[in-house]
Amino acid sequence: MIRTCHFAIALSFIALACRELPQATSPSQPLAVAQSTSNARNPAWWNKYLFLAENGPMRGGAPTASTGFDNVDVSNECGPQSETYITLNPNGPRQLTAGSNEIFRLPMRAYFSSDGGSSWGGADVPLPPPLSGTNDTRFGSDPTLAFDTQGNVFYGFIVVFFSATFNTPSNGVGINGTELAVARSSDGGSTWPRLTQFSFEPGENHFNDKPMITVDGGDASRFRDNVYVAWDAAFGGSTAGGIRVARSTDHGASFAVNRADNPGGPGNSIGAVPFVGPEGTLYVAWNDFSANVIAFNRSFDGGVTWDAQRTIAPTLIPFDIGIPAESVRRALVYPACDTDRSRGPHRGRLYCAWMDLNAAGTTGILLSFSDNAGLSWSAPASVGHQVAGTDRFNQWLSVDPVTGDVTASYYDTQNDATGQRFMTDVYLSRSTDGGATWLTDVRVTTQSSNEHDCNGLFPCPSINYGNQQGDYEGLVSFRGVSHPIWTDSRRNTERAGDQACGRGRGLMEEVFSATVRN
């Protein structure tokens, strides 16, 4: 075993934590069943915080263009990216907008395409000013995007404020607080002139995490073009935290916030995702890791009031799990949900997918659906056709609003010829009958990636800085075409030592997308 120490942030404290990490395993060594945990670990932005504390931000931020891969390199820029998201304009579905974390830089990154994803440009999303009376530093994390019916695209993320002297021992970790931010663009994402901030939480013990955004696009909905953001607010592990949902009725200019989970519960939740039915009912699902369930709630008045919390299904993995392909970051349990808004036979059906253990002790993707607005849910069933002895993780789900087809994307380790479950590819699974059966799984990536080790080094320092694939990837489907977006390390060694990248670092972890037609 290799013993390593790292800073970890939990719901109630920030402390120096040590844990044992397994050495890289040779092909002849048997793999132990992955071990799950119910402990809340450091949020995705913690690795960014550590890097900035030690190195300061990298240069960069000029618009980028794609390279000529079948898998299009969306980011094509220095340093690692992670946690990707993608959306499209329903009025012009060749207009795509995406986002990612910039692990070594301060701002959020947006990407935009006007040709259906064949080529991309890039732009930085603005950060808010320092806190009043301070000269602190800020960075963003956890991107999420959605279009409204008027062509505006909204980019949600969390903002982390920390002291300008945060890396001095006398100042401790120096986190001054976190808040939510939503930027708005009216040109598809090339410029972001408007930024709205809300739900600031001061200090180190209170923080916001994992926002997800959606917009009500229903033709008949009385809440049409409402913008909703859901996230978990960790308040030192107290009941003051929980799942928050913010709503905007003025195109993102302002937000009002309500709590969607059980207000008397422990507030141990993560991975909230909002989604809207065709008639305007607002739904939210999340991982309640104190109860070991995928939880759910609904609002019939645009997020003002909420029904009683319900359960979609129990989980075997409470919070996350260390699998060979993501042994440092650990794969997170969260729901990815959508609603059938088509005119097909399953209109109004709710779908949620999440990762959990299977009988072999590896991880797979499960799906459950509801035909009665979430009052009851189908028994969880496997998505697609998983190869025995492999892992799947970081899923996303999209229901085509025209065809009603259900598509899921995820990382899969089935192409690791060594059987070590290190090598990952992105796959799509599609159902044309409401999730009852699945067509043949489609491999999206043209090259596998190994982020467990690089040339025998574990953990791989030149790729991930502890972040590996991050916590989630994105997917959007429309009119028989799916656009998955993800990160991988196929270009890890390129531009090594290039002065434009700084500090001898190369491309490392790039954002890729693909266009998959049915």
C-alpha cells in the first residue's frame, strides 16, 4: 500500500486526512471488490484550491478551435479540465453550448458551436468581484447549462472565495465562503455580459456544492422559461443545509430559494438534479446518503412549495466508491434525470439513472421510471448491456423531446484487455420503448484512456492532480441526434514543455464531444 496525505473537506470540518491508496496492480494480481463509503469527501473544487495555493493560476483563455478528431477536441487548451456539461438551443439545434471546470485556472470555461459540434470556440465566464472589504481571490466550479425558449443560455456554477493569503500557515485554509452564480448569454455562449449571484454562505464549514440547472420549456406551462437551479448546501452537517432549489421568473436576473428535501432531516445529501414535466411540474432528485436512497420531490407551483420527500430506490453505495479507473477521485453516486416531453406514448414519464454496485462487486448504471408524476417508481433495472467484470460510472441521461428515445452516456472499462479496469471509454445506451429494452451499446470514444496510472506511476501526477474524470459528464439529445461530452487523457503528453502552457505542463485532460446519430 502507498500511504498518502491530503486535505479533505467534510460536511462539518476541514482537516488534514490520510488514507491508504493501493499500488498499481499487475495483470496477474486479483482485484478486490471495490469498497464504498458513506463519508462526504472533498468537493470537486478542492483540488483546484490546492493547486492554486501551491502554484497560482495558469495563463490562458483565448478562444480555441477544435482539431480534426472523429471525437472533437472541444477545449484544446493547456492543463486539465473535468466535469463537463452540454446543452443545445431548441430553436436551432445545431447551436450547442458547453462548459467545464478549469482545474489550473481561476474562471469557468464555456465552449460554443454553431455547426452541430463539428467545431468549437471558447470563452471565459466572468467571476464576481471580491467580497466587500476584501482583496480575496475567487474561482468557479461545477458547470451546468440550459437554454430557454428565447435563445438565451444560462451557465450555473459555484463560486469559492478565499483569502489573498490563503496559503500562509497563519491564515489556515482561508476559505471565506461560497455562493451560486448564473451567467447569461444571448449569442450562444461567445459572450457572457450578465452574472447573477445568490445564496452566499460564509466561512469554512458552510458551502454550496454540485449545482444543476434546467429551464421550463413547455409550450403549455404557466411557468414557461422559468430557470431553476438545484444544489446541496452543507451546513456543518446540520439540518440547516439540505437540498436547495432556486427559481428565476425574470430570465436569470434574480433568484428566490426554497428547500426541497425534508427540513427536519440531517441534510446529508448531494447531487441534486432538477427536471421539468411537459405541463410545468418541477421535479428534483438527489442522493440522500444518510438514508442510502435516491430521493425525490416535486413542486406544482414553480418551486415555491414542495411536496413530501419520497424515495426512488435504495442504494448499496451510500456516497462514493473507489474503483480502479477512478481510485483517487472516487466515483460519486448521483441521479441523472429527465422527462419525456415528446408526443409519443410515454409523454410525461420521468426517468432517473444512477451508479450502484452489482452482484459481481463492480459498478453499473441503473434506471427507474415513473408514470404518475413520481408517486411510485419502477424497480431499478440495468441500463444497456454491461460486460461482466467491468465498471460503469459518471452517467448522464437525456430524453429526446422529439422522439422520446432515452439515451444514457457513461464511462465503461470493458476495453481494458488486462482486466484491471483501468482503461475507460465513453459509451451510449439507447432505448426506444421507454426503458424496457436497450439497443446495442455504442462506443463513442475512438481511443481508450488510463487515468489510474501513466506508465506505471500511481497515482498519475501528470493528468489529474487528484481529480481524474471528476464527478459527472454531460449529454444532450434532440431529434435523433445525441451529443455526449466528456474528458479523457489521450492527448496527455502533447505540448509538454510548451511555454504557452507554463510550468512544463501539457494538454493533460481534454474535453471531447461527438455527434451520434440514431
